[in-house]
Amino acid sequence: MKELVGICDACGKEIFCMDGFLNGIHDNGKLLCFECEKNTKEDS
């Protein structure tokens, strides 16, 4: 099952819940796709 959860706050990509697993992260009130989450960690 695939259900739209929201939009990445950084790049605007759609983020889905796929079979009960979030296809991204929720961090400090922001929803980020895995690619943007990786980029923010590299920038720190």
C-alpha cells in the first residue's frame, strides 16, 4: 500500500508511506525526503 504523507520541506518531492514505513524523515516538525536529509547532515 502506498499513501501520500506530504511534501519535502526542502525540495518539494512527494513523500509516501509505503507498507507502513515512511519514505523520508520527520525532524523537528519538518518532513524531509531521504536525499535532502542526507544533504543536511553533510552540510553540518
